[in-house]
Amino acid sequence: MGLFDRFQELRAAHGQIKACGADPFGVKMDRILSSTEAEIEGRHTILCGSNNYLGLTFDADSLAAAKASLDKYGTGTTGSRIANGSYDDHKALEQDLADFYGKQHCMVFTTGYQANLGAISTLAGPGDYLLVDADSHASIYDACRLGHATVIRFKHNDPADLDKRLARLAKEPGNKIVVVEGIYSMLGDHAPLKEFVAVKKKHGAYLLVDEAHSMGVMGKTGRGCLEHDGVDADVDFITGTFSKSMGAIGGFLISDHPDFDILRVACRPYMFTASLPPSIVASVRASLARLRAEPEMMTRLWQNVDTLYDGLQAKGFRLGKQRGPVVAVHINGPELAAMAWHGLLSNGVYVNLALPPATPSGTALLRCSVCAAHTTEQLEQVIEALGEVGRQLGIIPAEDGAGQVRAAAE
Amino acid sequence: MGMDAPTEDSVLAEIINALLPFKKSDEPITAETEIARDLKLDSLAVMDLLMVLEDKFDVSIPLNMVAEITTVGQLAKAVRDQKAGA
């Protein structure tokens, strides 16, 4: 059997998707015009799938901080924190984040993926148990494979199901660590953290919450789902990323655990990779400072969420159940979804095509993400383009006001 | 503590029953049927099946075991082993 033979089925599936007219997983952005617009194949395109929730990728302060840092520190650290040392900004960013979350300790990672990979694989050791939500991100599943703990999966966003599975482990001596996400990246729903906290306390388990898609999005000051649900003090570990609302790249782990710092010489995805370039660290510090100074940026984001969600719902699309900056449009089948995705791109709207097994329950999605910097006109264009493509492909009924007609019929 | 330890056949029968919706041909599902190759279950579907079996047999089946399970018979053995060890 040849080295690449086992990818035969994957190649065939990818080929079928590409037959829609373009490769959804190989889009080339020719020019980035702003945090909400790009030029793709010569077309002016609205970006509605970038996770750039606060639109800070071109924030003047963040740009200036990054440029100054480039001149001061150079282009990269050329090594890991343990080998090449920490720059003062790495330490300062960790302090900023610990302050922001009101916790003692923070470790910064080079990507959000590595933050989950490192935190989860290192915290849970041999004989310990990881209880992970069924819809967890790939970084969480990969962390489970990298570590040596026993892994049990519970039903998505279902505290009663977690309770049942923890009860089965009651007599097992190992530590139990429950892993959930704030906002889930595919369907945009968020974890019922109050209920999860009650279950983890009942069983003496630890709780880790990944706030990747909820930092700078939920909670009065932008700390995420834990702030929204008022459970800051009951969450034992927080992970997150700088590649969404912070507009850059990188990840973090935060905790009040007194022995936290030993992780710096135990956590392999932290130890054996080059640290973040100082210019990135500087831009993230500036973006975080902006969020802390101006949390009302999130008000604009949520107004935009309402515009897109209500607009698509009125067109008759089937959307993710909880509204938030990830707006998932359900499409029946990968091929139809790929055709709709390509139709949108041809009409100057970029969204994400999300297909199983990256999506829950075998569903195909046009995954939109909302940005605080989107104008109402841009979102109306997105809604019209989706409506047009949806009608052409029979995803929504052909007549106008389909949403109202359907709502009345139900 | 294995109060009413399920027999080899009863576990296998329950699993085959749970797999019926995935049947791809007239060939009966047996202990030798391969879950991924013959029934086309992807990794997500296998993990979902484990959850169903955990509840059916009131047992914990760690995801760590998935890599070692190819056939229906191996899955039945994994369930029995976990039940016996519970």
C-alpha cells in the first residue's frame, strides 16, 4: 500500500467539494483592504468569516505598537522561552492577562491550538480523567491524544449527562478535569457554565473553559462566557487565543492554582516551540488595552449580530439556535453547501464552509462570523447575497417574505 | 461489581442492534464486521456509538480504546472488559 493511499477517500471527498468551482480550503486573498474587506480573484469581497470579532486587525494603536516593537526587538525570538529567554513584553502580556481575568497566573503560548494542547495534555496525567464535551474543538481532542489521561466524552452542553458520567467514575481515585468551551466555533452556541460548575463541584472535579471565541465578545468587560454567567471564581483553568478578538495569533492559560509555574518546565507545547514574536505580543497588549478601555466595542458587535441573525432568519434560513457572533447557516449536504459557498464568493461575500467531521452531527454549514467593524450596509449585502444564492439553490423558498410565511404556518 | 455481568452473546447482540442503522449491505453484521471499512462509521460516529453503549451497559468506555478497536467483536470485548473491571 502506497504512503498516500489511505487518503483516497479524503481526496475523493475533497474533489467533489472542489467541483463546486473553487477550493473552499485554498482561498487566496490577493489584498486585504480592511478588517472587513479583501480582494479575491479581482473582486471586492466582504469578509464575513474571519473571526475578527472586534475588527482590531488594523487598529491604529495595535499597528503602531507592533511597528515600534519590530524596530526595538527585531523580527523574532528564534527560540523557545526556556531556551532563549523571555522578553519583557512576554512577561508584561502575561501580567496584563492575569490582571484582566483577576487571577494569579498566566502562561502565553504561540498559538491557541498549542494553549489547549499544552494545558490539557499536561494538567491531566496518567490515572487522571478528562471529561470533554462531544463537540470539542480539534485542539482539545488532540490534547487528549497527546496526554496520558483516560478520556470520557459527554453530550454537548449537557450538564446532566456529565453528572451521569462523573458518577460512574466516583470510585476511581484519579483527578477529574472537565473541559468545555465558552462559545462553540461551529454552531455558535455557548456552554451553560453555571450548571457545569454545580456538577464539577458535586464531584470534586476541576473545570477548564476555553474562551477562544468568547473573549472580547461576552461578559460586561469581555472576559467571556464565565463573566457572562458570573462564575469567574469557580473556573479553575481558562484557555484562550489572540487570533480572534485580539486580531493576532497566540494563546494563553490562566489559573489561580498555587503550583502553576511548574507547568513552564513540564508543558511540552510551551517548552519546545519558538515563543511569540515581540511585535505580535506588542499588538496583543495594545488590543487588550483597547478592549479594557472601550468595552462598548462589544455593544456594536452585538448590534451587528442581531442585524445578521434577524436578517437571515427572516429569509427563512435555518440557523444555529443561540445567537452570537458565530452565525451558522444549516445546509442539507456538503455538495449543496459547497455550491452555496461558491455562489456567495462569486457575489463578493466570504464565509466559511464547514463540513463534517469538523461540524457536529454530520451537518454542513455556511459559517458566518460577525465583526464589530461591519457596517449595517455590509451586513445587508451579506443577507441579500445569501438570500439570492439560497433561493437559486432551493435552500429557502422562492417567494419573498418566506420567513414570515413559514413562521405563520408553524 | 459485576452483579449481573452480561454474557458475551448479549453484549454482542446489543452492539449489533445499535449498528443496524449503519448496515450497508444484505450481509449480516457479525463479530468479524469491520466498523470503519464495512459500516463506514467515521471517527465521530464511532465516538457517538461509544456513548450509547456506555449508557446501555452503565459503564465507562474511554476514547483511548478507539484506536485498538477495528471489529464489532473487539468492541464487544472492550465493553465486557470495562464491565468486568467496574
